Amino acid sequence: MKSLMLTLTRGAIAAALTACGVASALAADLKVGLSVSLSGPNSSLGVPYAKGMQAALAYKPEINGRKVQLIVLDDGSDPTTAGRNARKLVEEEKVDVLMGTSGVPAAIAMAQVGRDAKTPMIGLTPILLDANENSWVMTVAQPTQLMIDAVVERMKRNNVKTVGYIGFTDAWGDLVYNALMKAAPEAGIKVVSNERYARADASVTGQVLKIVALRPDAVMTGGAGTPGALPFLALQERGYKGGVYGQHGLINPDFVRVVGAAGQNALMPTGPVIVAEQLPDNYPTKKIATDFRAVFQKVNNAPTSDAFSAYSFDGWLVFADAASRAMKKAEPGTAEFRVALRDAIFSTKEVVGTHGVYSFKPGSLYGVDERARVIVKLDNGQWKLAP
Amino acid sequence: MTWDVALILVTDGLANGAIYLLAGLGLVLIFSVTRVVFVPFGDIAAFAALSLAAFETGRVPPTIGMVAVLTALALATEVGGLLRRGEAARIPKAVLMWGVLPAIPCVLAWLAARPGVPVAVHIAVAVLLVVPIAPLLARVVFQPIADASVLVLLIVSLALHFLLSGLGLLFFGPEGSRTTPLTSAVFTLGDGFTVSGQVVLMVGAAIVLSGLFFLVFERTVAGKALRATAVNRVGARLVGIRPVRTALLAYGCASLLAGLIGVLIAPVTTMYYDSGFIIGLKAFVAAIIGGLVSYPMTAVGALAVGVVESFASFWSGALKDVIVFSLLIPVLMLRSFLAAHSEEEEDEVDQ
């Protein structure tokens, strides 16, 4: 009896292995290599990216009848590891496309590997690279300028004439400030201060006092995540009555938790997926965004509350659209296919994603337009569309 | 700058200075008794704050597990040492001291981690929970190398900081937390100038605790033993004071201070797993102003650091920390100019 069981078990294992072998031989057709931060300080972004990608795989597991294989690696929030992951993916796994990652420096490291190995890379964060020298990379994220333009437009509509700025001392603070300085003069708005604070600071009382003393009509903040809540709390403490504006770096449940009542009525730009249910029915991204919500819920057994997982989903859609066209020209897994895939991505026309409608063209990393942003208002801990 | 702005900045500075004062006292206490610059001090404060935040959201703080593991390690070290020396008869006492005593806060915390428990209990348990951390770390890590040079001790303590902040990231995640204020009272002084109750509480706690410190050091035998060990370890030993025991007392007091700091600042700043380090660093500046030995000078230094920081953030937010840490240069120059150069370095080698 025992030996019979053993034989049966062995047989079952052998059968399973053969099945796996056959499956992988078929699945090897298209390969997507994803590197994200599943651990380390960026994991609060990286984990949603990975979950979003799983949802995308479930939503569209086949392209032109061919299976897509997803390989996920963890970069531990470290740009060096991200670069190494990218090299592993292109050299050992021979992926057709790279995707990632949760931080801008790490995404740049991956893009450079993609360029050297002639493999297209779809970035999921804004990437600061010269598009003309990096013809193998594109990103589904919105450029910062597009988002800040929306904020400045809103300020103008709310009759704001002067605005005080307070942001991080790092690259993100600079990026938002530069975008604000570019957009504000055109709208006739004067930026009266450029206050900075470090992510780890305990208090911004000094900076906020200075801003309040200048009496601007509104305050623009350039922070991200939970440290971005600090100016909101300090402004409330000092009884500031003007409007407080944020940007997309603050669209995060942890920010909402920490800012509490001080964030009431704050206005900020985001991709429309955050408020998918509240969009008008004729909004181009509404249907796909609700589909995404449903499939995410089914795959991960939890609702989406962030913008990051949706970027992964959009990256997948852009890839799927381009791959279906590139497959007519070359066989997946070959160098010719990767060239065809890149050309196909750069000729993407009006692919509807959850964050926006994508049309890539050579010479630009970004592929979205005004349809990829809405202004939302924080109301009792919930994001409300502010049309 | 107008008067009311200056007044607000001074209040803010004093509130921060009060925190640096408590942290500075802890650092000076440990350094003067054991010659260890206890870098993980701030991490312990962060653990207290984040444990309190975990209680408030109805979670069991993972700190419990860490304290339990440290207890097991310390107990194993102690029992191992006793067995090697052939003093097996003292094992029951060691088990009581190193196994049972640090486990009490763990059990209390476990019981308190449920909804409906009053906030005051949560705060008390969060402070108690971190109290064993420094003595346990000291037993496992510092006691075996108590006679090493200051530099070795500093490097070990730096390594401990990285260990603790890594664990903090693992336990509490990368995002920060705030706890509900201990008091929502606001005092109005004169024309539109208000001071929040939390600030009053912070400054008050600093005054009361430093007063208690003064009393303990001047009036009690334990305090005098601590001072004696600080002045001269060998001499203290000769008159019957056990440096190991006084060191543990110092670590225990410092850990308690760190816990109090944690619960005091958690409502006014967003605490992250690594927030403690910068608090410890600024307290270290204050302690340096006190020459790492003088409590009153440390207190003055801490308040100065707080006020300078507050004004610096008004003048130039981006350069705030640069200004605060630049304070060290004139202070160090002045100290090296004024100090009588004793044969301190040789003492270290002899010990």
C-alpha cells in the first residue's frame, strides 16, 4: 500500500513537472520583467505597483493568443539593486520589456540598462532623462509640469494673486517649485516665498510663520507622503485662512491619516482613477478605471486606495497594445521583436488607460495630455472630485 | 520680524529644547557612568512613540516581541556567564532579574493592546515597554566590553543604532504616525498669542524631570553611587560600589527618559522609524556644550539648540540643520581652549 502511494505521488509529481515544462514552453512567448521595491522605505509604493501588475496580468493574460509571463524582482528601494535586477531580467530571462520602479533614481538606473541592452523600458514613475538620448524608455506617469499647470489653473479660477511655497529640500521640492515658477507668471500669479524643510523635520513653525506674515492668498506645498502633511498641520495651527494646494505626491492614504482635519478642503491634482466613481459617464477613462477596480479587488481581495497600482495597469495596457502590433513583424524573444516593440510603443495612438489616454511619440518620455489629471478635494478623509 | 513672531518662535524653540534637554540628560548620564555615547537613545524614543501609535490603532506593538527576544538573549548571556564561572547557585536570582523582570512590561503591553483601554494606561504601558530595552542591550552588548576604549564603545553603539532603526522599519513600516494630543487645552496670553497645552506639558515635564534628577543625584545613595562611578570607576569599586550595577541603573533611567520623550513628542510631530536619530543628534550637540559631564550646562545647551533651531527655520528653512550643527564648532573650540588637558587617554588604556 505504501509503495503504491509512493508510486502514485511520484507519478503525480512527474506529470505536474511535465505540465509545468509544457506550460512554460508556451508561456515563454512574451516576457515582462518588473522590478519594484517590495521592501525598504519605498515599499509603500512598490507593493501597490506589484499588486497592480498582478491585476493587469489577470485582466489581460494573453496577447493575440499568446501567453504573457510576468517576472517580478524586488529592488529593496535601492537604485543599484534596481540596475542589477534590470540586467538580470534582460540577460538571464531575456524579457521583451522592462517595467519599474518605485523611485525616480532607481527608474533611471533601469532605463540605462534598457538602453544598453536595447530593451524597451516602460517607467511607472516620472523619469528625469533626456528623451533624445534615451530612445528606449517611456513612462506612463504624468509629467510634473502637467499636474502643476492644473493647480495653477485652479488657483487662477479661485482668484489667487499671490502664493507662498513650502516644499522639501530635496529634488521633489525643486521639481514642484520649478514647475510652479514656470506656470505661475503666465497665469498672473506671484510666488512670494520659497521655504524648504527636510523630510525628517519635526516642525515647520518657523517657515510657516514667515509665509503667514507675507499674507499670500494661497499656499502651495511641495511635499510627498506623510512628511508632506507637516505644512498643513502648521498652517492650521497658525490659523491660516487661505487655500492650501498640494500636488500628486500627497495622494496617499497614509498622508490622509496623518494630516487629519488639517487637510480639510485641500486641493490637489491626481490621475482620474482616484475618483473613478465620481467621474461623469462620458469621461474617457471612466470605464477602464472601474474595470480595473473590479479586477484588482478580485485578484488582491482588497480595494484600491492609491494611484500607484493603476500606473502598473496602464503600463501593461500600453505594452499589450504595442505588442499586438509588433508581433506581426517579429517573433517575441528576439532582438528584432524588441526593436519592433519599441517602435510600436512610440507609435501608440489613443490607448485608453486608467490614468489617461496614451499617445507616445519619439522625442518625448511622456504620453499623456490634459485628460490625465483632475483636481480633487480632501473632504473628511475622502478624495472628492472638484470639477 | 515682529515681537509676536519672535515670541512664537521662542515658545516653539523652548518646546523642542525641552525634548533635547531630556535626551541630553539621558546621554550625559550614560556617558558619564559608562563612557558609552548611547546613539540608539533616540531610537528607543521612537519605539515608545510608535508603540503608542500602534496601541491607538488597536494593534499589538511589535516592540513586545523585540523586548522578549532581548530578554531571552540577556538571560542566556547571564546564565552562560554564571555556569562558566561555576556559580550555578545564583541562577534562580538571575532568572528573576533577567527573565521575569523585563517580561512584566511585555505582559502588560499584551494585555493593554485591546480597544476600550484608557489612553493613560496606553501611555504608561508604552513607556514601561521601552524601559527594559537599554539595560538589556547593555547586558548583551556593552557589559562584556565595558573596559574597551571610548572609540570602540562608540562604534558598537552606532552599530546598535542601525540595528534598532532597521528593526523599527521592519516593525512599523516606512510611514509615520501621530498620536492624539495628551491635552487639547490652549492658553491665551495677551493679544492673540496662544500656547498649546502640549507645549506647556513638554516644558513642564522637562522641568520636573530635571528637578527629580537633581534630587536623586544629590540626596540618594544610588545617585551618589552613580556620581562616584562617573568620577572614577576604579575608585568607586574600591569603596564598594559595583560599576556593573550602577551602569544598569544609568541605562534604566535613560531608557525611561527616552520613553517619556517618545510619548511627549508623538502628538506634536510625525514620528517615523528613524525620527529618533535626529533628536539624539541634536541632544548630542547639547551634551557636547555640557562637555558630556555637566547636567546644568547640558540643559542650557539643549534650550539654546531648540531656540537656535526655531529661529534658523524662520530665517532659512533649508539651512536650519546646518546652522544648528555649526554651533558645535565654536563650542568645541572654546572648550578645547578652556579645558585643562588631563591624561584622559592614558586612563582609558589602563582600564
